[in-house]
Amino acid sequence: MAKSADFQVRLQPIGKRVAAAPDVSLFEAARESGIDLASACGGEGNCGQCRIVVLAGETTPPNFDEKFILTELELKQGERLACCTYARSDLTVNIPRDSLITGQRLQIAGDLRQIAPDPLVRAYPLQLAPPTLADVRPDLTRIADGLAEAVGLRGVFADPAVMRTISPAVRQTDWRFTVFVRDDREIVGIGEWGKRPSGFAVDLGTTKIAAYLVDLETGADLAAAGAPNPQIGYGEDVISRLNHVHRHPDGGRVLAGKVRETLNELLTELLSQAGITSDQVVEACIVGNTAMTHLLLQLPVRQLATAPYVAAVGTALQVRAADLELTTAPGATVYIPPCIGGFVGADHVAMILACDLDQHDKVVLGVDIGTNTEIAIRKPGMSFLTSASCASGPAFEGAHISDGMRAATGAIEKVRITDADVELTTIGDGPAVGLCGSGIVDVAAELYHAGLINQRGRFDKTSERVGNGRFGPEFCLVPAGKSGNGRDVVITQKDVNEIQLAKGAIHAGLQILLEATHTAPEEVEEVIIAGAFGSFLNVRNAIAMGLFPELPRAQYRQVGNAAVVGAKWMLISRAARARAEKIAKGTNYNELTIYPKFSRKFALGMLFPEPP
Amino acid sequence: MAKSADFQVRLQPIGKRVAAAPDVSLFEAARESGIDLASACGGEGNCGQCRIVVLAGETTPPNFDEKFILTELELKQGERLACCTYARSDLTVNIPRDSLITGQRLQIAGDLRQIAPDPLVRAYPLQLAPPTLADVRPDLTRIADGLAEAVGLRGVFADPAVMRTISPAVRQTDWRFTVFVRDDREIVGIGEWGKRPSGFAVDLGTTKIAAYLVDLETGADLAAAGAPNPQIGYGEDVISRLNHVHRHPDGGRVLAGKVRETLNELLTELLSQAGITSDQVVEACIVGNTAMTHLLLQLPVRQLATAPYVAAVGTALQVRAADLELTTAPGATVYIPPCIGGFVGADHVAMILACDLDQHDKVVLGVDIGTNTEIAIRKPGMSFLTSASCASGPAFEGAHISDGMRAATGAIEKVRITDADVELTTIGDGPAVGLCGSGIVDVAAELYHAGLINQRGRFDKTSERVGNGRFGPEFCLVPAGKSGNGRDVVITQKDVNEIQLAKGAIHAGLQILLEATHTAPEEVEEVIIAGAFGSFLNVRNAIAMGLFPELPRAQYRQVGNAAVVGAKWMLISRAARARAEKIAKGTNYNELTIYPKFSRKFALGMLFPEPP
């Protein structure tokens, strides 16, 4: 809320005024007014994405982070990082296009099949005679009797949170309403007459959150939305977040609160898109890796952060949405599928489920690329699946890359380096402002193909196409004059090294999993690439840079965010939940780092492959 | 916590200093420091029980309530009501003995039988091998496997609140601990090795709360405690509390919070008495009338306060103790038995259960006297019980009576008026300061017997023993010189009228219930008198004043607080819960006020009976 001590900040060119308290950064102030600036670090002064230009007014002077990230010229021209800048008077501020998150590309589910809904929660319309002095049955009893008479349900009950809403609700609707009943025995809420039951499916990634609103009866998507995981500000990777909780007495509550808040914001957005009300959200399914679900549930994580890395809970959970402070029907339940081991969580189970890896009659590899990359292999002869997890880092999500960014408007998604030129495609076709994951893979493959980097990833400094930047050799994709933000879009030596680390980890994971199951690479009949980044990837380039094994292109199948599709399946179908629980039990987990050959395979995987 | 702005108040003769903020009454300030002053009104300036004498220092001047209750002389001598007085400097204050709650008599369960424990929660000692890199089962899975191996339990689960405590708890105990498991399937908490499971049984009365701590395995009482219902400050009777909630948007939360806070205080006291820890409190059973349980659970009450007076919920409830903010084991459950109708609640079911009214082979009347008096009749020929509820008011609990008080030290509990003198007994044998319930009945019966009041309850103003006080004719039981507070202890015309209203209501209820079941009074073979007040009552005098029907004394049985005994039974026994649910279904409720003869019977019941 705006207080008298707040300064007024006029944001251009969008023409919005926001209030900014003196102790709140402009990044935060904008966010509080619903304007999200780009950020990979969550406002920690690390990523340099939230650039703004202060046109008029007084602010705090540039801090250490800004002096490191911005050039002297940029600072002189009024460029600042919104997360490091605090108002000291009313301000006028320009937000460059690439700092504004608009039109972020939603992760589309590829060619995964649909399943028949078989939901736990059903809607029953009821019309009842109101109480009289001659019939003083308690309200809950009256509804239970009504359900028994109308649809034959016996012995329904309700949680106190639901009981608190029933008496006013039935009177507001004049005793003509919809009862949402879970598993034919528990009333989870009361809606207006004729309202349909819907559910909330979430893939809670370390970096990104993808969410869907789904009609429980038809299985149809009602709306989709995504957001960065707000815990990023407390650590980009899983371990640093767990350590944060360990070091701060209140850390668990704060990190749980952050992500719950974002889930509620997503839910609000989805409800508004779909035009339905929160009391119709009667069930949810949230998948994520073990650390993400532990942090969401505010479970103890100390034992998860130190060897032997033990989860507090690994079985499937059914938790009250109210316990997670979600704004749903009062009795809604959140289903969290079981996990497989250490950090291989419910999201991996969801991916295996949605890709039908447990039911394939071929040798199939499933790869879900994210901050952690999970790999599973299915061999029809074996009664179980085998899986592994590699710490691939967030490079393919645009983090740790100088001009990396999320897959939003202005992100370079395709690159071709010809002898004379660079051809590229951006999301939204506008001027380029950075590189998203698929562009990063293309750049790496193309630089190698063009001989501008060698097998070890070193730039050819002798080439006139390789420039010399602040951090050593670099390749300019888009010169400042043509870019969308007035700065060169480049790829540096450090960026190439980051990409090599990521591909090294994934390569090692794939190799070890194949060896552990005595599978030769050529035996693999299908490779399913799941994950947000995987769906826009140029597979030929991914093979060329050595990210994936050299198999015929036709054997690769890009299925998009399979984890969220798995979450949707479990949201709408009891049978899918039963299958997920079977998958978790029937999957062998391989801890990669205990394999003696891991380091060697990792190092080998960092090299670019010999040209064919 | 004491703040710098607080004044210091020295309380004499107990020699304790307490801090008092300028906006906190001395009554509140004392309470916050653990010193409870007597009060029937909860600190609302109505009852005049929290008298203090300000010996030194500045306070706010006497307010309207004080000027009404205290005489000019008393005010001159520095007497004040603690609930109306606020410090304006450091103070020295004297607390007269009768204002201090000490030695309040606990309600003893009379000759009710004991039942065999058959508890829902059991304790299992476990010693497990800690996780290693070769065995990274999640903690909950490890415990579940341990329980399966040790005692054959399969598929145990836990609530997130419990999961949050398990991982640190098992590590603190070096994997040697006690698991408390409910219904052989749900872990409700972890305790130290060898700890026993205990439970919390509560009779949540409109005026008083009685609570026990019970060993679940033996059924033995570990500790007992009582407290006034703190909601009294929001209305002495049920309807005014419900109206308070209706009129105040936040009322439901506040009233629930008040009673939950007192329950936690009682629990702390019980734990300290018994020398056990809160994580051993693994189950609870709370009984109360429908309004009390609705307010505790913060259920909607608007429909309960207006015709046709419908409960939101009437069935048995199992609620998380954490939902009621009780400090117990994290997964403890509170069982609230079903109610019978309108205002006839779980406490009445508990009383019927503990008195075995449902299993008697005689014609039995069960009477539970309280602010509302519940009556049940058992006729062996009939397949059901019949019950009714009368609004008898709090007179027998000492409220609405000029010198009425709770059954605490200095309360007159027995009275005999001889031709020349008054003989009396006080609780603790100290000087008299007021009258508790049994004393009130004695006084009424003895005044009538001595001819000092007539059949209509009017004082004989011509008698020299009848004085003339501020409120008309009165009888002095103890002159100021001999009392414990330097004031006359009297019974006034208004007091006699209050007693008549109470007995009129109970009499009408009994009469109508007998008629409704076609039972002549002489057919009644046993009258069970339950309730705190009933256990110390002189039955002969109760018959003489017309409170009870004229039956041989031997047919009366005083069983004390049967409701809390019923709560203890349901706490320790599944069979008792099953019986309670059968009782609730098999009891016909009679709404007294719709009987055409009610008013006439009420009026007749107010009269004192013809002398035999």
C-alpha cells in the first residue's frame, strides 16, 4: 500500500506510476505494482537483467554490483540495475524492452497423449428444503441426507475448514447449490448451482514454475501460466537454498512462503484467464524435485543437504491446500506424487508417467533437462526402470550466460553462423536482446561447426570474427546498433565453458546409465526429450555439440514439459496416481557420483565431438 | 513482557510485583502474571468479585460500575474493582483473600464406574539403524519399515505437521525413540524412548471448564484442573455469546481464541502437575453443549442463534489439535462427540454415557445442573432415551447472586438456620466471604423452613431477623465483623427470586419429560444428579425447596461431573465412542418451550412446595 513517505516513480514507456518506499528497491517496487522486470537472480544484483535508465530524480548511487556489471559509459548514461537502486525523490524511469517480461513463451506439451478423466472430486447439484422448527437437522446432516437420497452417497463428512463455510453458503444460495465431494465421502466445498470442478496442476521447477488450470470432468485445459521460482533470490541451485534454510532459523518458513505466494499469484492469473472462481478449484497436483517439495511443505531439509542426503518423506502425500495457504475450495487436497531417491523427485515420476516410459515395448531413454537433468531408461526385458540425476546447472535456462535470458520476447532462439554472416530468429521476431536455451545450443554447435571454437571449447583468437571483450575472447551475434537494447549480444569464452559443464554432466549421466543397464547406444530405439528447454531445441545441433548421442534424428521425440503433463494426468485420474506410485516403487535410482568412472566421463563429455 | 512504559504494582499480602501498562486493567495485569483474581463476569465490571484495596500510588478514578457496586465508604477506604482500575503510577495494592482464587474445589467424580482402556493411540518403542549412503530410505519410510518389522503395522502415514518434527526428533534421540501411532496407521508424534501416551479430557461448560490428563494405557488420572470459561466476558449465557459473534465481524475468531488459550493454560498446568511433556499428549476429547463446541471450532453460529436454531454440524468430529491451536503432539486428534439436538450437546451425551443411562434396567432420571440443565430419562421398555434442556441460568454456580461465588476457599457450602442462630460450614474452614451453589440451596431451603420466606419466596418483613439492605429485604448470614472480607454476607430478595427462576426451569423440564414419557414421579427408581454443583448438594434441602421431586433420599445418587468422566471414557476407549454415537442417535430430544404447559409448569415450579 502506498504510504505518505513513498516516492512516486513514473515508469516509461508503459506510462505507469508506482509508489516506492525509500527502503524498497525499484525492482521490488515495480513488482509490487504488478510489473515484473527480467531477472535470473531474483533481484540479487548478479544477473544484470533488470536494467533501467533513470531519466529524472535522485536515487542512491551505483553500488559495487552495478559497477561490476555496467560499463562506465552505461552508468554515465543513467543506466542502473533496478534491484540495486532506491528512490531518493520522485523519479522518471525508462524500462528498456528487454528488461520487461512480456510474452514469455509458455511451454507447450508436445505429442503426449491424452488420458480419460477419472477424477477424485465430483460435483453434485443439490436442492434441499430449508430447516424448520419441525426439522432441525444440522446443516451438514441435511446435506449428507440430500446426497444419500439424490446420488446414494453414504456417510459423507467434512473438514472443519469446510464446515465453517457450509452454513452461510447454503443460505446464500437458498439451498440450491453444487456440492464438491472427494472420493465419494468428503465434502470439499460448496459452489453455486451448476458450477464445475476444476484443478490446479503445477510443475514446481528449481528455476521455473509452470501451472495449468484443468476441468476435472473433461480433462480440458482451462488456462496456463508460468513464473520464475521466487526462491531464486535465496540460491540459484537446490543445495544453496537448502543451506540457506539451515543457516537461517526462519529460512524454512520464508522460502515456503515465497513459493506459496507465487503459486497463489499463478492461481489468480489462471482463474482470471478461465473466468472461474477459487471455490471451484477442488484439487491440485504439484510435482517437483525432492528439495522443491520439501521446501514447499516446509519439511526439515538439514538431512537432505548433507550426506547421505535423506528425504524426510518420499511417499505420495495428500495435503490440505489450506495447509499450503493456497486459495482454493476450503477442503481442496494437494496430491504430491512419491519420489524415487535423493533428489529424483515427483517431477521425474510425472515425466516417466506422461511419456509412458513404464509401458514402452522399446528401449527408450527419457531425458528431462533442467537445472537438474533427470534421465530414465526403459528396457522391456527388465521389470524396472533405471534413473539418474545430473547437476547440469541452469545454463540452458539462460542463467550463468552473459546474455542468457528466459524464453521471452527478444530472445534469440535459433542461430546459424554462415561463412560471412549470422542468421538468427528471435521470439516475437523483434530485435534481439539475449539468448534463450535453444539459441545457446545453436550458438555452441555453430561456433564449433564454423571452426570458431575448437574441440576443447577454446575460441580461435586468430580469427577476425572473434572479438576481445571485457572477459576475454567473445563472438558478437548482434551488434549494439541492431540489438533491442543498444548493447552487443555476445557469447563469451566463459559462456562456452558453462555450456560445456552442462553438457558434460548430462553426457556422463547418459553414459553411466547405459553402462549400468548394459545398453549399447545404438540399441536405443527412442530418445524422449522432455522439459521446457527441450521442446524448442534443434536436436541436430544438440547432437553436433555432443549433448545427445549420435542417433538418427527420427528417433528423437521432443515432448515439451512432460512433468506438468504428468501432473495434469495425476490431477484428473486416480489410475494415473496408482501408476505413478508403481513407477516410484519400480524405478532403480543410480547415484552417479559414486561411480568410479564419473569424473572421467564428465571430462570427456565436456569436449565437442570429433566431426563425423 | 514488561515494557519501559509499564508501572510496577506490588501485590500484598502475596508479595509479588507485576508490571501494568497504562491501558491494561489491574485485573488483566495480575492475570498476565499468573495471579487470577475472582470474577464471575470475566473482568467486565459486573460481578464485583475482583475487589482490591489501593494502598499507595495513583490510579484512574472509580468508574460508573464501581460506583454502582461499591459503597461510598468502601470507595473512601480505597476499595476498587481490579477490572475497572488502571495504574497511573507505581502502586501498592492489597488483594483481599476472597478476591484471590486459591484452592478452588475440584469437581470429584463420584461413584461412577471405571472402564477398561482401549485407546486409539498406542506407543511403540523403536531402535533403528541410521541412514547410510547405501541405505537412503526417507526417514518416514525407515520408521514405517521399522514398525512393520517390530509390530507388524503396515502402511503407516503422517500429517505434514508430524513430518516436520520427525527428522530432527529421530536424530536427537540417536534413532532410539517412541512412536505414537493412531488407529495402527497414523504416526501422531515421536517421543523419547519409553514415554507413555496420555490424553486430555475436557468438559467445556458455559461457565466452567474442567480438564483431566489421563494415561491412555491405564486410564489413570494423571492430573486435574479447572478454570472459568473466559468467554464469560462476552456474555454469561449461550445466546448472548452467539449474538456477540453475530454482531462483531471478528467475534468468532476472538471467542474461539479465548477458550483455546484457556485450554492451553489448563494443559500447561496439567503437564506440570503430572511431570510429563506436551509431545506425550497424543489424543483429546472435548465435550460441551452445541454452542460451546461451535464456538471452540469457530463454526458458523448465526443459524444457531435464531429460530429454528440449527447446528452447522451435529455428528461426531475428529479435528486436528493443531487446528484448535492446542499444544499437544503435532498429530494429536481432538474427538468431539455428536450432539443430540439444538443446544443439547456432546456434554449431555457424555453424561448419559458415564451414568450408563443407556444401559440401565430401571426407570432412571439423569439431571446435569449447569447454566443449562439437561435432563434425560431412561425407561427400560423404550428403545430410546428422551432428553430435554432447561435454561436454568448460572444462579447455582454463584452468579447473579449478591454474595454468590465459585466453590473456592471461604465459600459457604452448608447452612443451617436454627431458631436463634445460623450454623454454617465454609470450604477450607476459613472465614466466610460468599455462598457457593450448595450453600445457596441450603439457604433457600432453610429460610423457607424457618418461615423467613413464604411459599412465593417473599421475605417476611415483619421478622426481626429480616434486615433491610440496599436492594430491599435481606437476610444476613455472616455479619461484617465475622466475615472474611469485612462485609456482611447476605441473601437478598432478588437472590431468592433468582433461585426461584432456576428451580422453576428445572422443575418444568422434569415435569414435561415425565409426562412426555407417561411416567408418574413415583415410578422413578433412581435420580442421578450430575454436575459440579450437584455433587456437593444437600439433596434433602433440594427436595425441600422444590428443586427435585419428593422421592426417598436413597433413590438419589450424586455422581459429580459425569460429563468429564464421559469425556475421559471416550478419550481412552473406542467402544465408549461407539456407544456415544449410538446414544446420540437413540435419544429423542424434547424442545420444552413448544409445550403448551411449559409456562404454567415453570410458574408452579417457582413456588416453594407445600410443607409435607
